[in-house]
Amino acid sequence: MKYVIGVDIGTSGTKSVLFDEAGEVISSASEEYPLYQEKNGYAEQEPTDWYKASINTIKTLLNESGIGAENIAGIGLSGQMLGLVMLDKDNSDIRKSIIWCDQRTAKECKEITERVGEKRLIEITANPALTGFTASKILWVRNNEPENYKKCCHILLPKDYVRFMLTGEYATDVSDASGMQLLDIPGRCWSDEVLEKLDIDKALLAKVYESPEITGYITKEAAALTGLKEGTPVVGGAGDNAAAAVGTGIVSDGKAFTTIGTSGVVFAHTSEIQIDPKGRVHTFCCAVPGCWHIMGVTQAAGLSLKWFRDNFCSEEMQTAQLMDISEYYLMDKEAETVPIGSDKLFYLPYLMGERTPHLDPDARGMFFGLSAIHTKKHLLRSVMEGVAYSLCDCKKICSDMGIKIDDMMACGGGGTSALWRSMLSDLYNCPVKTVTCKEGPALGVAILALVGSGIYSSVADACEKIIKINKTQLPVEANVKEYHKYYEFYTKLYDSVKENCNKLARL
């Protein structure tokens, strides 16, 4: 029996999971680390924290499982996307990493658009210039920290820094590289045109691989620190969402997943490249060689429910603690008592601005239609419905682009809610399923390692044999019709207040 390890380098911590050939979890370990916010809108982390956490968690897996290092067939890496790691000539990190949620680069986004051209930028990178993407962070360092920029000899993404420390190789994969806004998305390689127009030296960038390809091997030093065998292969891996797609079996046309974490994502697989000319959804290379994915993003999905919980549900939190259950379970039960449409109460989930479909950082959340008949339970259900409506916005754009979705998975913390899954199923008018394994990204890159090491012939073959369906929520015809009426109204709400939201931001 051979085993693989999936390492997921997230924002709050790193989780490493040991799987057998059948994708069954043998052992898991996690380690947290801090996030630094020096100023409003800034978000940074220490790259060495990611590496230390990866080392420690891998070591824990081997020690606790008793599996010999010689039986580890490969390592897969997943990670938070869009971060910037800069190394000097000695391979030391020059500064903290500017990570995905940092918002300091509005000026640089404008610079990118002017240098490349708005239309041409979308044609090549499949996306408009956004503050989250790595390219704008590179320009920010060049514009604001020229001494640091001069020292820079290598630019890496978060998981790829860990890869370098494990293998000594400067490498990335096409899915993660897609978020740098330097990749030719149709061609799945670095864009010479974009790099030239932005005056970024191509030599700074890592070699690009397909996700299941072997990118390097565990060094003697890394082996001593982790307990792994020197020479253990490390595959390309994937960005967190692309990894989650593999971990939920979203590897062929017609399949998609919805994840409700802090943010919300609708992720659809496509074997034919599709690009939204308006840039409302992202098109990235996916972890399946030669394929892509479309991704719509709701900024404050689970965050909206957490915000409501923290401010209005202290009673539920206390009760849940006494009963040793989740407060979200109690909140679900309360929301279930309210009819579809929350008695004509609507919630716009724009607590952090919005990406899909508005691309508007000035968008703000609100309750609309509030009257004396409404109770806390109504507000609670309207929050959940508002998030579901916003995710439906994402799916609709995918459908408008010709992406057929007839098989939807639900994952993330919100995906465990039966009520939320029923809302999504009714709004999408298609079955919404969950999988038995909850390890998502870690399982996804473990599958890539199984393919890269030759245990399975392809990503699709591995997923067919490993991914198992847990629950299926079917749409209810009467609810589909009812929700269609309310969703149509929801889609018009933000347009009616957008001008005032923009004015509010400038008061």
C-alpha cells in the first residue's frame, strides 16, 4: 500500500493530511499562524511561518500514523492564491508576503489597465486588473519599496515558496499562476506581452507546470526536518479552489461546486475556454491538464451569517454551548420556521464590497423591505437567502456564457447546512450534493500526487474511484417557482441604490 500527503497552506493555518491509495484519511494535523495588518486594507504574512507549519504537520502525520517514509509516493501542495513572496539572491524572503485579501493596490490596478489596455488584459489574462491579483502587488513594491524590488531575484506564490523550501525548485502550477495576472490563460504559459508592458523580468518567475506533473523532489535537508524520504516527488498541486474542485470530483463538463466559507464561490469546470468580456467572473486554468474553470465570487457569504451570529445570536450561542452542538444548527432551525422570501424581506450581502457580478468595492450590505411584522428569525433567513441569491448571480453568469451545469456540489462550512443546500438547489433548479470526505483542497492535491506518482492514470480516473457522494438535495418544483419570483426582484435591488452607495463611500 502506498500513501500520499496533501498539504493545504491556508490563511489561518496549514493543514496536512495523509491519505491511502483509496483516498481514505489516515491522519491529519494542523498549525495556525498570525496575520499582520499594519494599516487599514493591508494583509501580510511571514513565509517562514508557512514552511514551519508544513514541516511540523508533515512530521506529526508520520509520527502519529506509523507509516514508513518509504511508503509515501508523493506530496501535493495547495494554498491560498494571489500572494506575493519575493526572494533575494540568497533565497531569503525580502519582506513579509502581501497576501490575497490585501487591498492597497488600487493605483497599481489602474496602471496595469493603462499599460496593457482593458480589453487586451482580459483577452490574455481573462480578468480585469483587481487589487487581489499578484501583478498589482509586484508593481506596488516597485513603486513604494524600490530598494526591496531591486533585491528581488525570485517571485513565488505562497504554496510555491513551501515547494522551494522542500525541493529547491522554483516552480508553480497553471491554476495558481492564473491568479497572478501574468499568465496567458488560453496558452497556459507566461505572457511575454503582459510582462513586457509591465516591465517585469520573466526570469523572476517560476517554471509553470500542469498540476499533476512532478516539479521536484524532497531534499536531504527537508527530509531530515519532516521525516520524509529524500527524493519523494512533489507534484505541481493547485490553488485552493482548483484543489477543492478535484477533491469534490469537479473534473468534467457539466460539474460545478458552490462553497460557502468566509467568501462564497461558484466554480464550474469547462474543457473549452470561456472568458467573460466584462470580467465579472474569473477564468483560470484548472488542475485538470488542458482544461479551465469559471469562478464567480461573493465577498461576504459565510461572513454575512457570522456577522449576524456575532451581533444578534448570543442566546443561540449560549444554548448551543450548553447542548454541545453548533449554534449554526440552532440558527438553521429558527430560519426554517420562516417562509420562502422571508415575508418580503431582502438582504444584500455586500459587507465587503462585491466582485460578482458588480465589481464594485463601494457596494454595501442592507436589509430592504423591513416592517413591523419581521422578527429576528426573518432577518436570519433573509441573510441566508441573500447569500444564496448572490451565489445564483454567479451561476447565472456561467450559464449566460454557455457553461452547462447539471451537477452541483456544496462544500465549505455553509455547505453543511441542509437549509442552505435546499435554497441553492431550488434557486439553481438542479441537485446539490455533498461528498463524504471533508478534506477538500488537501484531498484534491493528494489525488494530484496519486496521478503524478503513477498510481492512477488521470485526474478523472482517480476522482471516479475515490470521490463518494454523501447527501443529495433535490429541487422542489413549487419552491423553484417561488424563489424565481424573489430572485428576479433581488437582481434589481443593487442597481437602484448603487449611485447612493458610491456617494456614501465618498462622504
